[in-house]
Amino acid sequence: MKVVVVESPAKAKTINKYLGSGYEVLASFGHVRDLPAKDGSVRPDEDFAMSWEVDTASKKRIADIANALKGADELILATDPDREGEAISWHVLDVLRQKKALKKDTPVRRVLFNAITKDAVTAAMLLPRDIDQPLVDAYLARRALDYLVGFTLSPILWRKLPGSRSAGRVQSVALRIVCDRESEIEKFKADEYWSVEAKLAQAGKSFLARLYSVDGKKTDKLGIKTGENAAELKALIEAGQFNVSSVDKKPTKRNPYAPFTTSSLQQDASSRLGLSPSRTMQIAQRLYEDGLITYMRTDAVQMAPEGIAMARSAIGKFYGDDYLPEKARIYQTKAKNAQEAHEAIRPTDMFKKPEALHLDADQSKLYGLIWRRTLASQMKSAEIDRTTVDIAVNVPGRAVELRAIGSVVTFPGFLALYGVEAKSDEDEVDEDSRELPALAVGDKPALQAVEIEQHFTQPPPRYSEASLIKKMEELGIGRPSTYAATLTTLKDRDYVKLEGKALHPEDRGRIVTAFLESFFNRYVEYGFTANLEEQLDQVSAGALDYKTVLRDFWTEFSRHTAEIKDLRVTEVLDALNDLLQDHIFPPKPDGGDRRLCPTCGTGQLSLKLGKYGAFIGCSNYPECKHTMQLSDAATGQSSEAAAGDGILGTDPVSGEEVHLKAGRFGPYVQLGDGKEPKRSSLPKGWEPAALTLDKALQLLSLPRDVGPHPEGGLPIVAGLGRYGPFILHDGKYANLPDVEEVFTVGLNRAVDLLAQKAAGGFKRGGSAVAAIQTFEHDNGPITVRSGKYGPYVNQGKVNATIPKDVAPEAVTLEQALVWIAARAEATGTKIKKAPAKKAAAKKPAAAKATAAKKPAAAKKAPAKKPAAKKATVADEDVPF
């Protein structure tokens, strides 16, 4: 018997089927151990010794593997064919040796397969090798670097910038890319320019021609600066006669794209399918484990010879020989620091069309994208005729020339299967895709109209997830397996937010980036990070010792951090004020002091640090209590609005003035100006501009007594809290559906809401939350619900948060099982099998009799279910 170790149960089940009874295939469920999240896990003073810890769930996996090895003839490590997979195999082997679970004479082999198909797996078993120690060393270096940066920088951030989460080696550089683009946008100044375009007709067919030159000087895109100039040129063209002076026809070719790498797959899945990088990798993982595509973490564009041959055969079958080039196309990777360990992402069987497979919607879309891209990469080029026509405008004393450009696809080639993405510039799209009428030198087209249009130059676009990945790849930052995780980390830490497809840096992210640029600039430089990646590649190639890399990095980094630790907070704030000046202190229209306090008129505005993060305050504090959120300053609100000094009126009961103010946590109302005045924040959805005195007094009246509870007589109180409107009784809360109800809720309604909350757990809006989705499962029903911390899935006592990029309505059973299993493992919670239905309890005698007659069947039946469920739960439980 040979024991084979892979990452996930889904792979284990499939591979076991291929290998047969002489093998036992077990899953490690990804990494079996990691560095503990505490100081001392990597010890530079001990030549970078590392302490590894096996978590509770992994101990059971290791025990299962150890038990299987007792009678085994061989251990085969068959984890993924990349650095991470090599590291998992190394960890498994190292733990087994420490447990003395391996006999001295038990051979250990490492095998690689790029696709989970019978041919690929059986072929791999014939080509075993030892663990690639240089690949493992590169993993150890990367893991140590990430740990040392994170555990050294993060405490400094917490002390110097309260409210900041942490800093990571790659994440910090990716965040800087986003923040740098935002700074470009803020500093951008739009330039006005005008376009002049004539609508002409020849032989009854209209076409457009743009102004190309005036008096021998070409008019480039930004050449016409004013409307007056454009109107003058329009009048000039309208007064002229038109004559075709030259016609230039050039046949051109457009070559197909290379097959997918991890990066290009994530980019195209985002732009063409609207899938986030993390969702793309989840789906691709599933397709890989189902044997439909090759391994999906790669930056190689090459295809294996058998893959090329299969693609060419499929093209011939589905599209005909006209679309098949004489020779196969061979692609070479040009990406910096590329890992050529395996081939591009492609279908394992290219004769399997997407529509012939029974896949869910997202899987079908992604598989279809990969299938089309792969076949298109081996198809003929598209053939296009591009025509350029110059038209002279005969005007006495002036030389004016128009140019019309058009193109016609004469043979679609690969475009028949994989079209080109539309360009973002509409003018370019229109001009390049126009079709012209038949024109010859000497033709005199007729003028139909002349159009002039005002334009303004646009700032560079914000990064999307796809374009950020492309930029990171160009700079050599990160690796295919880290892109999706890096973006997820930035969003989870509230350093960036996704609006539509655009990534916007949050204020917290901009402050962290400014801090790192000011005091750790070298470590967020693009070149430095890329150079470090190159060194790690040298380690993986066996050309550089990984501890040399760690020593060189740590010597300088530790010295630098020791100096920064002694910085005073005021020095940090001064640096941030200067670096973020354009963002938080935008210039005033009158050219006045942009940092002058609008409340006291003498103090200087500055960044301040509070328990919950940064805000803007006055240097004359505590005499002047002017505060402002960073977002308010960045939007360029007027000083008066920012100061929050609006007086809504006078409270008729106390006679004190009611103020509307802007604080660092948002707008609020305040009664009077005493030492501890009563205050209340504005609820979500209430606009300060629309606030009236009556509404403000209602807010200031909270919390309000609803009445005594009929059982016990303790008071019921209604109020506003961090998570919205609520009612409170005897320490127990229930939510209200609408903020307006906090002012009107009566005793009967309040008692009913409290009873419902007690009966059914968390409620939203005072009534039991209806399940968004419900799935039946052997271990009890699984529901998708909306909770106060966001949507989640539930099974029994296990609640697992749904990732931000997955809509609750789109959750599948397989995804839910993965999240629940991961949460159960993280918390050590056991998922108990659902109890027998109550109907069976009505006839105890019959039930006993049945159990007595068939004891074997009664015991075996439950045992089959957990195994099947286990295979499903961790289908995607492999680290990206």
C-alpha cells in the first residue's frame, strides 16, 4: 500500500479513483502548520530559527496520515506544482519525521501533475523526485520576511497611528500604488480643447473626417484650445470645396493573445465577466479539482505539446482549416521574474465545449473564457484593411486638410472566438471601427455638416482590481498566488474601498502610506520590493542562500526601525501634514491660509490622533474645540460648514441653543455649551442640511422611556446605538426596523419585539430574519442570513461570514460548506449530525424493533454520509 498526500479531499477522492486499490490518498487540508502570530516565531538572533505550530484541526489530519503509514510501503507527496505546494509537502514530511511516524526504510517521493486527469496523474507517478529544497528555502525566506516586516512595523503603526491595523511587505506597496494614483488625480488640472469634425457624403454614403492640418501644421488632439478658434475653423471648412488628395490602403493583421496566466485570467475575468480576483480563483480552483483545467497558479504562457496539438485539432473540428495556421504558435513568457515551472491555464480536454458541461453559472462562464482564450491563441490572425483618406479643403489663401480613417475586418481569425476588449477612449473606438465608402483620388465629397465640440483632458483613471494586478505584475511585485489575497487584505483592513470597479484609498490607507513613505520609504519603493522578489527567485533556483537574503534585509531594517521607535508623535504628524497637505488641506478659493482654523481664526489645523484613528483639529485646543473628519476636509466643504457652528434654534424647555456640529465621527447635535453638554449623532440617512429644530430635539430626547414591561415591571427604553435604533429591557436588546420608530414605538410593539428576539436569536427590524437561502444537508439545514455584522451562513452552532465580494443571493451550497468547515476548524466547533425527526419518536416500539432486526445497517448508514460531506466541504480549502 502506498500513501499519497494531496491538499484537498476533492483531489483525494478523484486521484484515489484513478490510482486504484493499491493507494490510499489522504488530504492535508492545505498547510498543516504555520508561524504562531506572536513575537519570537522568527528569531534573527538564532540565525533566523523558526517555530512552527500545528493547529488543532491539522493534528487530526497528521494523525490520519501517520496511522495510514503504519503498514505503508511508500509515502508519495502530491501537493500542488508550485512553491506553496512544495512547502506543504515539506511541512507534512517534517512533522511526520518529528512524530517518528515514518520508518527509516520507507521511501518518500514527490510527484507533480499539472492537471487532475487520469493520464496526468498516472504519468506523474512514473516520474517521482525528491523535495526541491531550494523551492522550500524560497518559501521559508518569503514567510520569514513577511513575518518580520509585519511584526516589526505593525506595533510601530499602532503606537504612532492609533486606529491603523497593520502593515505587510507586499500589501503596503500595493496600497502605495493606489494612493499614488489618487494623488495624481487630486493634482490633475484639466485642460480645455476642442474637436472639429466634418460629416461628408460620397455616392450617397456618409462618413466623418476630422481636421488634420491647417496651413501645413498638424492639429493634434490638444491643438485647438478655445471655442473661438474652433468656430473660426468651422467657418473656414464650411466655406471650402472638398477634394480627395490621397487614399492609402494597408492590410494589417491582429495577432491572438497568449493563453491565460493567473494574472491575465484575473484581469479578463474582471473586465469581461465582472468577477473579482478572489472569486475568480475560487472558481478556477474548483475547475482544476474537477479535472477540467490545468493548474491555475502560473505565470507561464507556454502550453505542453499535447495541449497545442489538442487545441489545433479542436479548431479544425469546430471552425475548419481556414482558421488554423500552418504552424503551431509558440509563446514565451516576458513577465519579470516568471516561474516557468508549469504551463499556461488551459482546458484539459479542449473538445469539451462549455455548453456541453453541467456547471453552475459562474463556473460555466469562467471555463468558457478559458476555453475560448486557449483555442483563440492557436488560431490565425485577424486580417484588417485599414484605409486613410486625406481630403483637401480648398479655401482661398489657406491650406486646410481633413483626414478620415476606417477599417474593415476581411478575415476574423481569432476574433471569431475571442473578441478584443473595447477601448476606454470613445474617440479612438469610433475612428478605428468606422467603415468608409469607396473613395478615390480626385473625388469631391459633399459637405453635410461641421461639428465642433468642447472637451477637457481627464485625469488618469483609478485602478480597478484587474488593472492593479496588471501594474503589480509589470513592477514585479508579488506573485500569482498572492494577488487576490493582497487585494482582499487591503479591503478587509479598510485601507481601500471598491466603488463600482474603481479602488478608492480610504483615509486610513492614505495615512498609513504617508507614514511609510515618510519613515520607511525604502521598504515601500517599487524597485526595492521587486529586487527582493528577484532575490527570492534566485533562492528558488538554488543560486542564493536564503539566510543571506534574510541577514542582508534584517541588518538594515532592524537598525532603521530602532531609530523610528524614538520618534515623537508630533514629528510624525508634522510629516503627515506636509505629505497629505493637498488631500486634507485643499487650497482656498481666495488664496488664504489653507490651515487657518475657521472657528477661532488664529489656530492652525493639523492632523490629530485619537482612539479611533486620525481627524483634524485646531492647535488652540482645548480653548478651541474645532474638529473635522478627514473626508469632510478632502471634499472641500466650506469653512463655515466644516466648523459645524450652525444654530438650529432654542430649546423651549431649557432655553439653551441647539447646535449642529461636525465631529470626527460625523455630524451631531448638541444642547447648549456647558461643560458636558448633551449630544446625539445624526442617524444614518439623515442629512445635516435637512435637519430641523424639531428633529434635533427628538434626537436629544433619546433615550426615551417606552413604559414598564408587563412581566416584572422593569422599564423598556428606546434609543440609538452604534448599530442603529433599538429597544432595551433588563439588559437585552432588540433592533427596530426604522430610525423613525425609535420616537414612536409603543409598549405592546416593544414587548412583542423583545419576545421575538428571545425566541429566535438575532432579529433585524424586530422580527425574525427570514433566511435569504436555505439548503438541505445531512448535518442539518444550512441558511444564508443577514446579520448585524453583515451576511453569514449558519449550520447548527456555526456561523461563518460571507466574503464581501459574494452576494448572499448567489451563495452556493458548496461555498457555504467550505466557509462553515473553515469556521468550525478555526473555533474548534464540531458540526453535529442533525437529530432524528420527531415523527420517528411517535412509535418507539416499532423503532426499537427495526433497530434490533438490522443492527449492522443501522450502524453503517450514518458512516457513509460524513465521508461524502467531507469531500465536499474542503473542495476549495487550499491556500491561494
